[in-house]
Amino acid sequence: MTTPEYVQLRAFARVDGTYLGILWTLSFACCIIGMTQPFVSFIGSLIAISSPFFAAKRLWKFRDEVREGEISFLRSMAYYMLMFFYASVLFALAQYIYFAFIDGGYILREYFSLMSTDEAKAMMKAYGLTAKQVKDSLNELGSTSPIMIALNIMTMNITIGIFLSMPVAALTRKRKR
């Protein structure tokens, strides 16, 4: 890969990563709203589950329109990983802003109220958990800094992108005949 080709790959991956990051942020917002509106949470889950397919479609478009229908396995893998990297950075920024300036303990309060329902108590009992264990876990979650939450999720998203890049690259690679 030449330097101009690498610059091109990064530029297009950055744009597609921005789209993917916006999609993840929308999904996250739906999950937050969905704590009181279950259907909105379902929509957020659908968006999250469909995002790797969206990324694969963007890779397919890059291959067909920019690379003129040809892309190697490694270049395809690099594009997908870079797309996930850029999306993860944007999503981590959005999550940091939310947890540092907007949340104000909302998610934690919702989890505490959820754990006080009869269904949650039955579930905790089925899993052998005590109310104290759950309360301690939620308190631990509440003491985690916004930057740590954002960085942990960013790391998970990048790792998922690395693992998904292999099968997607195998499906999208194409040589001219």
C-alpha cells in the first residue's frame, strides 16, 4: 500500500467511523430514554446490533466506489478496524460528556428502583445474589469516574472491531478478474 492509498484509506475510514459513532450515540441515547420507555430501548438495541452490518456495508461501498471493486483482505481488515477505532473515540467522547455533565446519577437511580421490584428480587434470588451484593455493585458503579466508563467502553468497542474485522474482510475482499 502506497502512502497516498493509506491516506485515502484513513480518510474514508474516518468519515465512515463518524457515521458509525453517531449511530452508536443514537443507540446509547435510546437506551437511556428506554429506561422508562421500553420500546425506545428496543430500538436502541436494534441499532446497536445492526451497527456491525452498517460498518460492513460502508466497507462494501468503499470497495466498490473508491477502490473500483477491488480490495485485499488486509486492506479490508484495516479499513474496518480503523472505522471502529474512529467510531469508538467519538462514542467515548459522547459518553464522557453524558456521564460527566448530563447524567447526574439518573442511571444509578433507575437501576436502584429497578432492583427494588418483585421481579428483580426473584431474579437475584434465582442467581443466588443478596440485596447487599447488588447494592454494593451499584455503589461501585456509581463511584466509577466518567472517564473510566468511557475508556472501558471504548476499549471494548475497539476489541470488537478487531475481532469482527476478520470475517468481514474475508467476505468483502475482492480481486479484479
